[in-house]
Amino acid sequence: MCFALSKALSILEKYLQTSVKKGEHLPDRPTTPDQAWKALMDGNSRFASGNMWGYLQHIAIEISPKHRQEIYGGQHPFASILTCSDSRVSPELIFDQGLGDLFVVRNAGNVVDSIVLGSLEYGAIHLKTPLIVVMAHQKCGAVTAACNTKEEDMTGPLGSVLRTIAPSAREAKSGHDQDPDAYIELAAKLNAQNMMSQILQNEKIAAAAKEGRVQVVCVRYNLATGLVENL
């Protein structure tokens, strides 16, 4: 195992040196919602496929000193991502993107409040990211807690997170109370969709979406397969 890892790192180092000498660079930054979506899905395919060579080839340029110098003067991400703080859900890895590519906002349960909404507005309007992605995931601890906690017991800072998810939990419970797993997964899906709706209530984001400059989408990350699925 150690030998294989050492060999892989050696190959990566040589590739990185060669790519920098050749002046290889990343594709042009996506400027439309469709281009941004394709870049994310292509990256997720590389990640989920298990083809580490293809994955490493791409990331080698992303983490190169040359690329760090290129983005030193300012950031130009092509997508804003709202997702959960869960340690298994890292957008840059899942979408195979590097420094400067994604404007990421994370919290427990990928919930929306004024700070999150302000951050996403900054990404869409000032950084001009053409795509906003709300990404839920399987087995979310915050959603599970919201489903299993009485609303009168949702107190304190954590309680504010759970109360935000609670309407989705109530909606999901109808018809699924006999299947706890299905109930929680549906609640996670509905929570992400409800958060997407809240984002679209922002006046500036809604105007940009109406003009076609920004698109807001809702997805779920499959922990088992590594794939991102459109909701």
C-alpha cells in the first residue's frame, strides 16, 4: 500500500512538473449556467469513476504554483455551492474542482438564513457565478435530528438549525412515518428544495435568474456511489 501510494505521488509530481513546463492550463471559466453545470458534472464523473489518474491529471494543474499565482489577484469562481458541513461532503473533491473554482457556503443541514443568503447574493451578483447549487446528501445528521426531535425541544443555537429544517420534516412525515429511512431521505430532499425556493426569493438573485444570468439548481450527493443526482 505504501509503495503504491509512493509511486502514485511520484507520477503525479512528474506530471505536474511536465504540465507546468508545457504551459498547460485549465479550460476557460464557464460563463453560462449550462457551461457551469457541465463542468461540475464532468468533474463529478471523474471523482465517482475511481479513475484516479484522470482525477490527478486534472487536479495537478489546479494546485500548481503557477495556478496559485494566476488567481492571486482575485477570484472568479464559476459556481456557488450551498451544502452541509458534513465531513463526507466536500464540494471541491466531489466536483473535482480546485482553487478559485467554487464559492462555497456550508453549514449543518445546508440551511438558508440572512448570512447565507447574503453570501450567495455576493457570489451571484458581485463574483458573477452563473450557477447556484443547493446540495443535500444521504444520512444528514441535521435532518435526522430535525425528524427525531420535538419542535418544543429545538432550543439554543442548534435548535435554530433544526427549526429551519422542521417544516420539511413535517411535510415528509405524511405517509412515511412507518419507514424511518425513507422519511429522513425525503425530508432531506424537501429541505434542499425549500432552501432553493428561499434563495429565489432574494430580489437580486431572482432578477438575475429571470434574465438568464443565474440558475439555481437542487441536487443530492450519494455517499455510496459518489454521484451527484439532480433533484
